[in-house]
Amino acid sequence: MREIMKMVVVLSLISGLSGAVLAWLKDATKNRIEEQVLTYVQGPALEQVFPPHDNNPITDRKRFEVPGAPGESVTIFPALKDGKLAGYAMETYGQGYGGDIGVIVGFDAGKDALTGIGVTTMKETPGLGTNVAKHGFTTQFAGHPLEKLELKSKGGSIDAVSGASYSSTGAITAVQKAVALRDKLKDEIGKTWQ
Amino acid sequence: MTEYFLLIISAIFVNNILLAQYLGNCPFLGCSRNIGTAAGMGAAVVFVVVMASGFTWAIQRYVLVPFSLDYLQTIVFILVIAALVQFVEMFLKKAAPPLYKSLGIFLPLITTNCAVLGIAIICQRKDYGIVKTLVFSFASALGFMLALLLMAAIRERFELSRLPQSMKGAPAGLVMAGLMSLAFFAFKGMIS
Amino acid sequence: MSTLWKEFSKGLWNELPPFRLVLGLCPTLAVTKTANNGLGMGLAVIFVLTLSNMLISMVRKIIPAKVRIACFIVIAASLVVAVELLMQAYAYPLYQQLGIFVPLIVVNCIILGRAEAFASRNPVLPSIADGLGMGVGYTASLTFLGALRELFGYGTVFGAPVMWGSFKPFSFMIEAPGAFVCLGVLLAGMNFFSAWQARRKGGPDAVPAVSDCGSCGMCDMARKRG
């Protein structure tokens, strides 16, 4: 009996101690990990969509509450040039064929147009759906006005990736979501970064 | 249906857990002396891998993620696998003595077989649902068993052949594994 | 001091982990595409191995024998999670490169093998020396194998081009088959070298390292238990 007690005590002591240390470490590294993930996962796509800028959009990022939808928030990455807002981007998701497709959508600060899109995460079929991340598809969005962001088959002006209509729709859904969010947050963003 | 078929073929042949993903080498070299041992080890691995993947999937989904403890994944998974192996061992001893006799001695070895923890983690990283997790882990474990059996068959032959003294044992086993891996490499072109 | 040095240095040659005590092969094969990855993995193992040896040696007297394996696993796994967090925070590209082999350090036979064979029976300082020595030996082996494969597979070492201009990379080396063959040939070379050394000293032929479950510390434990 004593032996069993000792086993239980020692085991739970060790587990408890390591749990406490790890929880502390997790907390201590949380911000840095978030930044690293943003730099290496979202970073390349961000650079792809932004106009020329001289700040680090990742360290300057800011979370915004979505008006009219309590509890929902979105992170905006600003691109500043000489201290003035040149453009901004956000990450949104759309349902593709294999799961959510993450898309960074960049907006021009001056006029109502996109600066470009970049795909961050996806689980689409290699060789077909993954083409939504490729040049031919994403370049259609650079400089595109905010209207008619829809596949040509649905009356818009975007060519789908051939053989991957689900994935194309997923990417476009994400873009549309970003446009809707931008409409709600436009003024607030303009106030935050002049 | 095609999706599952592709998943199975790719897990067994194209991304063979042993020959393409390098998981589970210790038993691969250690337990491939003869076909009987290899078959026992392989069967035990299939059994444990499927159970472990199912359990860890449920724990990740219903315990770790809701309490945002997913950074403890490694600890929790390895403990679950260790406990599961113990439990399976006790259960088999009581419920199915013949099965225990043939698989029992391999069970304790499996806790540290990195293929078990590896497959469980791969399923999480790929975000598979429960059905896909079970199918994928079963197929991967079958791939492991296949590689183990093939290796044992080859090794039974070359135990009798004249090898340079310094090539005997692990070095020859590794070179053989390399050649097998080269053969399996040919499947890569099959599914792009 | 001299005993500490003895514990440290045995991991560097006589009991060099992946080559002499055929231990921890999976990461040895998987992460040695480049010298850099090999080095990174090695450093992670040094961290886990040294600290786990130290902690286990510190608590060795209060751990009941029956649950010692469970305790070792908890300690090793906690350290691995710590490495995962630190790596994500300070070396994210490396973390992406090593993939699932970072969490798999916990089932690396070296960690539990040293815990059982050494740290649970020796005082703290020798245990640290043992862990450090084994870790450094492991790192050196991984880096060496990585450099070799990178040299032939990409024509570079640590990312710096070293081969002549018309060199055609030998991509076999960076794929799975190359890893197996390369390690096999290296092991054979080590065996040959020790046999030659033994013969020169006039002693009996050195027995080549036999890979069996017996060489893996954990499997050995399991067998004793079973």
C-alpha cells in the first residue's frame, strides 16, 4: 500500500512539475512563436501582395474587432511607405476541395482595388487544385477592382484553374469574405494608420 | 472511394513508412532475422498502430484542442501509447492466450517504435478525420509489415552468403534497405 | 575530473551512438539531407539528453523501480516539448525542416537508453558528462553524414558550394535510398577500421557492431521486464 502511494505521489509530482514548467514556457514563447509563424508561413504571401513599402507588416499588425459580429476579429497587416498607409492585407479562408484554403488578400489604400492575393495554406490535390497558388491564377487579382470578383462561369471576370473549380471557388470565396470585411473596417483602418 | 484507394496505395507503396519516411528502423533491422519473427512483429505493429491512431485522434479532438493544450501533444501521445500497449498486453494475456503467445513478446518493444508515434502525429498534422486516420494508419502499418517481411525473406538468404566481415549485420541490412527503398522509389511516379 | 572526462569521451568514439551502438537510426537517416539539418537535430538531442540525464540522476533515488520507465518517459517528453517550443520561437525554418522528427526525439532509443543504462545508476555530474558526450558524438555523426550527403546530393556543404563548376548533383544521395546505403557503407567502414586497429595492436578481431533489438536500450529494458 505504502509503495503504491509512493508511486502515485512521485508520478503525479513529476507530471505536475513538468506541466507547470511547460505551461510557463508556452506562455513565455507565445508571442515569439506567433511572430515566427507569421513570418515564415504568411510572410512570403504578404510580400507577394504588397506594394512597395518600408515597414515590417508583421510586427506592425493589429487585430480589429469586426463591427456587427461580436467576438469576431481579424488581423490586418499594414504596408507603410514613408509613414503613410500604402496598402493593407488580411488572411481569410474559403472551403476548397480538400479543406480550407487560406488566402492573403491585399488592398490598395488609395483606391477601391486589390493589390494581389497569395495562398498560405491549403490541402488541395497536388497538380490540380494547388495551381490556385500559382502565378496564372493569382495574378488575375492584382489591380482588380472590388466588383465582379467571381468566376467567369458565374458572371464575374476571373478564369478558374482548369480542372479545379472547387479550389478556384474556395480561393474566390476567401477573397469575397475579405472584401466584405474590408467594407466594414475601411474607416477604422484609415484612422489607425493615416 | 478513389480517394481512399489512393490514400491506401500511397501509404503502402509510395510513401512507405519505413523505406520512404524512415520510421521504425530499430525493429526493421532488429527483428528481421527470420520470417516468423517478422510476421509476429508486423502483426503486432498493425494492431497497435491502428488502435493508437484512433485513440490519439479522439484525445486530440476532444481533450487537447478544446482545452488548448495541443502543445502537450508529444507527452500525451507517448503516454497514451505506452498505456495502451500495457493494456493490450494484459488484455491479450487474459482473453486470447494463443494470440498473446505469438504477439506478446513484441508488444513491449512497440512503445518505442517510432512508427507508432510517428503515424499518430502525421495523422494530426495532415488534419485527417477519424475514418481517414484509421484507413491511413492501417495502410501505413501494412506497408511497414510488407517491408519487414520482404527484408526478412532477403535476410534469411544472405545469412548464408559470404559477406566481408565488416559488412555483416547492420551495414548489410542498411544497404539492402537502400536497394529496397530504390525499388519502392519507382512507385513515386505512379501517383503525383 | 578524470572520471568525468572518461564518461564524456566515451560517447565520442568508443560508444559513438549511431555508428557504434547502432542507436537512434530513424532521425539519423531522415534529417541528414544537409549538414545544417543534421547539426540542428544534434543540438536538440544534446539539449534533451543532457537535461534528461541530469534530471533523472537527480530523482533516481525517489523513483520507485516499478514506475521508473513511466517517469523517464514523462521527463524526456517534457524536455522534447520544451525543445519544440523553443525551436518554434527561435529557429522556425529548422523546425519546419525537421518536421515530425522533433517530437519523435522522445522515442529516440538514445534518450531512454542512457536514462536506464547510466543516469538512473550514477550521480549527477557523471550523468551530465555522459549525456553531453553522447550528445556531442551523435551531433558530430549526424553533421558528418549530413555533410557527406549534401556534398554529393547538392554539391554544397552547409549551403556553401564546394564542388567544381561542372559537377552534376547526385540526387540519389538526398533521397531515401541514398540515406540507407550511405549509412550502411559508413557503418561498414567503421567496422573495417576497428578491425584493422585491433589487428594492428595484435589483439583479437573486434566484433562488428551487430544490430539487434539488444543494442537498443529500451528494447533491452522491455525484454528484462517481460
